[in-house]
Amino acid sequence: MTFIEFIRGDLPDNIRHIAALDLPVEVRKEWWERAEVRARIEHKLTMDMMAKLAIAKLTKEVQKVEDSRAFLMQAGLDDPIMVKLLKAMQPELKARLFAATQLPAHVAQGFAPDAEQVTIEQAQVLYLADLRSRVGLPEDGIKPGTYRNAERFLRLALAVTVKDLKTDWAVPAISPTAMLHEVGRDDLVAFKRAWLLKVTAGDIAKRTAANYCGAVQYFLAWCYRRDRIVSRRVPDLEQVFRFTDANPIRIADYTNEVPTIKAILAAASNRVKLYILLALNCGVYQSDIGAIKHSEIETLNAGTFIVRGRVKTSHQNDFRSSHFLWPETAALLKAEMAPIDIAKNPHGFALLNEGGNPVYTAGVGGKSDNVTCSYWRVLQGLNVQRKKQSLDPLKLPFKQFRKLGATAMNDLCGEEVQKLYRTASFEGADRFYVKGDFSKLTSGLQAWADKLRADGILIQ
């Protein structure tokens, strides 16, 4: 029996009975797909024909009413009851005709016929699964840290609560059990306002509120782009979640921070001192420190250099930098360096923690940052002592060391050397053609070291 012979019968029954036929698996699968496609086409044709017939019928009824009214008026039969009856029929018929000519709701709103109605929680699971599948892809991919932040920010954002003014109870601004298509613009405005109230109360920073609202914005934008998820699309979503001045740029003043840096270095262990000197010397962040490898530490002309690319921008460029290490930095690095042992140190990292693990890791499963933790423990210990002496606490985030170094490079040697220090690419078309001269950076770093020694920060 061929497919054509089989399909001549009752189509729905045939689709159900394909599985019962004694056919090879491949043939059975092909018949099933072809029969299903034909069923969908016939169903659509039937529905389209019925809709056209309904519209034609209503059009004729409306025309009949209008013709009847015109006939009565022309014949001079001014019957108030008949005219009133016809007047009453006309709007109703026109309304029915208008409704019949409208696109189905799912078509008008851009959804597929089989689009699902899901809760916020269910949509969140789908969104995070899609993000996770993009981790590491060469195109349209994201980094593990991007996924981790998106998951964390969204989870914390949807846990926000606000007080109901009528009951004074804490209620979710957007309940995880709420249907996605029921969440409209007013709900989103109230949601953002709940976070702004926390900012006003001093519970969180404005940057934190912007991060959480941004996570919800990206989540909803993703949902709106799905044609198989029913949502109540908000056209000005970006405007609703817009924040101004959420990223205040703070660059510490070196002159004011000299006493702070000296106090931290005096209280720090050799390992924490090394972290700070690497940040001042090479303009590196925590992730860069954790990624330094034995193979990237080179000795050239009796000097020690770290020759490597920058971790944060490795997806944007592949050029390598060359940072001269001050004798103070090189000595600490040599003393703290992890063993070259494939069994204990398979990745060849220059620095490991006390447990023999990398000092910085960031993946889909989470982040471990020994650099920041050990630094803040020193700062916290200092602040405990300062509180007893009624002194203000010290506030110098680790990333400020890179900013202090970049400012010094810019002041001492100009913008070009400052960019080499930060391992940043040149601007515009220059980044495709210009290779940095890191010998200029070496001279700048030596001048920067002289300034730090003069101020008592670097002690030989």
C-alpha cells in the first residue's frame, strides 16, 4: 500500500492508525509527518472557508437592513416602530461583521497558535535554560559569568517585596505564580518603584536596584520575542526600567589615599601585599591575578616581565601585553609562587590558595574570589581597630588600585602608555593596525615605582 492509497481514507483515523501498520520505522515516521502536514493544511483551509462564509453572510444581512431602511424612506412609509427596529439591528450586525473580520488574537499579537500561557516562574526557567545553552558558543554566546550574574540578579529581583498600604503586609511586587500575560505596564512601574523605595530607605545602592530591574527587563524582552509564549507585551519596556546616574564613576585621589594604602600594606600578609602590588604594577583585576601562569612570567635583560593578554577582554582582542615587574613585586611573586607540578597544578597557574586551588574561578556554577576576600579581611580588621579609636573606616575597593595606576600612567607618560598599562585596545580603526610599544610602558612603570617609593608605599 502506498501513502497516496492510505491517505484517501478518513484522515484523522489514518493518522491515529499509522502506528499500527506493519511498516519500517523510517517509513512510518515519514507517513506520519506527511499525514500531519496534510491534516493541518486541510484544517486551515476549512477554517478559512468558514470564516469567509460567515463574513459574507453578515455582509448580506447588513446590506439587507440598509436596503430595507432605504426602501421604507423612499416609499414614504414612516413607521416609527419599523424604523426603530431596523436602527437597533444595524449596529449589532455591524459589530458582528467587524468582529468576524478581525484577525484571531494570537495572530494579531504575533503568537503561534500553540503558544503557551506560563507563569513568571515557568518563564524564568525557560529563559535561564536558553541563556545556559549559549554559554561558550562562538556566535551569540555568553561567558559563564554573564549567565551567573543574570541568574542571580533575576532570582533576587523577583524576591522583592513591598508593603500594601491597606493591609501593611509585605506582598510580592511580581508574584512568581502570576501568569506572564497578566503582568502589564502598571505592574512593572510598581515593581521598579518598590526597588526605588529601598534605595530611598538606604537599604541598597541605586546601582543594585538598576542591576535587578535590568535583569527583569532582559528577561521580559526575551519572553516578548518568543512566539510560543503568551505575554502582555509592553512597548516601552526599556523606558519603564530606565535609570539615570546609576553608574557614578569614582576614581580615588592618590594623594588622599596614600595613608590608606600604607596602612593596608602594613597590616597585610605577604600574599595580600602581592595582590595589591600586582594591581598597582600591572593594572590587573582579581580575575587577571588568578589567571597568571608560570609560562607568562619571563626574564628579559635581568628584569622580570608578565607577558600575557587580558582575561576580561580576551573575547574582543588577542594581543599580548608586557608588564615590567618592580623588584618588590617580583620578589613577592617568587616567594608566593605555586609549584610547577602537573598533578597538583594542571593549569600551570602561578598562584594557588592554601588548599591548592585557583585563587579566582568564575563559571556557571558560581564564583570563588580569594583575592577580594583576603583583601577585605585585612580592611575589616583595620576598621575594627579604627572604630575603637573613634576613627572613620577605611574605604578603598580593590579595583581602585588599577584606577590609581592608570591615572599615574596618564599623568606621567600620556594616554598611549596609560592604555598599554590597562591592556586596552586602541580606539577606532587604529586598533586594527597599531601595535603598542611596551618599552614605553616599562619606562612609565619605573617612574611610577619611583613615586610610590618616595611616598613610602614601595619599600625595598
